[in-house]
Amino acid sequence: MTCKDVLCSHTVGRTTSDQETTDVSPFQAESKAEHKANNREVRTMDASVLWCLFFPLLTWGCPSGCAEEGPAPHDITGDARKPVLLQDIAATTAFISAAEVAVIGFFQELEKPEVSNFHVVVGKIQDVPFGLSTNPEVLSHYNITINTISIFRMVDNKRQDLEITDGKEIDATKMSRFIRINELRLVTEYNPVTAIGLFNSTVQTHLLLFTDKTSQEHMERVRRYREAADLFRGKILFILVDSKVKGNERVISFFNLKKSQLPALAIFHTPDEEQDVLPLGEVSVERVRDFCNSFLERKQMKEDPRPEEKMEL
């Protein structure tokens, strides 16, 4: 059975093309143009062999397809943590620029259930900065017309919106899941929740670092990996794969790697499934940079070959 057959034989929550975008991020609000673009992206990703590997991990490892309906990663009970009040455009811009991932609640109406739910989520997700703005100028600047939760990502300079229309039930659990799905960072650790956001990104080249998180060298490896990631912001998604997680063995074997060869890098271009691997004795910024540049240059030469120079008579 081929990897594509594996995907085709496992159809939890997948029926029509219109539903595919919903499966990727059930609570993501988009414009019509973005919705059509994302549908095309998802169909492209479905054909990817790497997606064939990751998709079963999203569903087989979770009862009843928890990638869609599972509980939020945090216990939603709330505490005293509050969002930063953003009172003008300059403050909002600075807030967004200061973090890898920033979440802002843009609210026209404060007397709504989603505002209370937003405060609950702020209290429970401690590793993401949260802001809140009701200033009409700020809302207009960011094209906000209804109450909206927005995620701003440094890794690809993208913004994801969760628009809350009247009658749409968005509780704290759904808000939390929307954030966790879409909070891509310079280095994003692969798991069943982040995988959805990774494959919904418009950045189509993914670099995977396979490493043992229990290793004494792990923290230093990640520091150097993150430093290299900053050099390829918007061009390559940097992903961390813990080799100790049993479910990740499928991904390791797909790249024909053995655990004795780890740590290792694997780079993958989702549209055409071109890939390359590099076992590493040591993770360094220079080796990661050179590996990425070499792959990107080869891709560029294939896509835009230089015309043959005419011979002079």
C-alpha cells in the first residue's frame, strides 16, 4: 500500500472540498478570496507524501479525530492575567513587532460573551502575549468590522483572523484551539495540533530537525537552530521533531534515516515532494544555513533555468 493509499483509506471528517478548509482550522474566519486560496492549498497538501505521513498521526493517535473536536491543550478556568490595552495604532504595531506570535482581541462591543471568553483564554495561555483594543482608529487600521481575535506571526508575516459573527458560538475552548493551531513560531515543535497550522501555511518548504529532547545537547541545538531560522523567515518553516516520540518514527523512516544518524536535518518542498537529508554530528548555524541555501538554489535553478548563452560566430 502506498502512502497515498493510506491517506485515501482514512477519511475521518473529510467529504467535500468545501469542508477541507474547515477541517484544517474549523474556527478560522477568512475572506472569500482567502477561502478559495486555502482550498487550493489544502488540495495541494493532500497530494503530498509528507502529509500522508502526518495526517494519520493527527487522527489515529486521537479518539474520534481529535484534530477537529479534541479538548483545548489547557484547562480553561482562567486567572488574573490580563491582556495589554492597546490604545492607538503605534502601540498596537509595537506590540505585534515585539513577539514571535502575538494575539489581539479587537472588540467593537465589550458586552459580548466572546469578550469574557477571551479573558479566560488570556489567563490560561501563558506563553503568548495578548493585547486588546477597542479604539476605532486601531480597528479601522486593521480592517476590523466585527469582534475579531487575530494572531500575528513573525515567522511568515501572516495574520489569522477568527471573526465572531452574531449567533456564532465561540467559547474559550474553541478560542484556545484556534490560537494553538495557528501560533507558528520561528521553530515550531511538531505535534497533532501544530501540524494543522504547519500544513495550512503558505510557506511550502519545511525544514525538520530530528533530535532527542532528552539529550543534554538539546537546548544548545535548538538555540542554534532558532538562530538559523531567523535567516529564512518567510521562506522556510523550521520544525522540531522529537525522535523519542513513538509516532514520529514514521516520519524518520520516510526520510530513510536511522536513529543512529540523528540528529539530522530533512528539508521538504510540499508541492513537488522534493527532499534532501543531512545527518549532523553537530547542529551549527552555518551547517543549517548552507544546507537550506543549497536546497533553495537547486529549486530556483530548476524553476528558472538561465537561457543558454548564444555562441558568437
